[in-house]
Amino acid sequence: MVNDKVNQDQPGLVPVVERFPEKRESLGRLFERDKSFRSLCEEYVACQKAYRFWQGSSLPEAPDLRNDFSSLQRELEEDILEYLGKETPA
């Protein structure tokens, strides 16, 4: 069972729970038992970091890269929700 606080040993889960706080328990269960879901969460974290980097950039390519990472973030969120839809309660 997942505690009210997300385990700090699970940094890949923190931003996902922040995005979907109402799904905390299900997210925690999936993260603990599904390696593919953990990888998806790690991709989500990396995407957020890249988006924030380009958000603070004044380089000419920054607007296009922000758009790309924003789109990717939405796609990853959809994938996360799809995983949640398939989850069977523990």
C-alpha cells in the first residue's frame, strides 16, 4: 500500500502523482509492480525537465522544442491514464 506521502526513493513517481493526485494509490501500486510503468514515469520526468529547460531558453529553436516537449508530455499523460484504466485493484 502506498503511504500518503510519495516515497522519496521513487522520484519518477513524484511528478506523476502531482499531476494526477486523485490517482495516488493506483499510481503507487503500478509503480511498485510494473517495470514498464516505471519507465513511462521516468520518461515523463525527463520530458518535464526538458520542457522546463527550453522554457527558460532564448535560443531560436526554443519555441519549437517547447512545443515538441509539451506535445510529448500530453502523450505521456495519456499513456499513464491508459495504464490506470487497465489496472485491476490489488
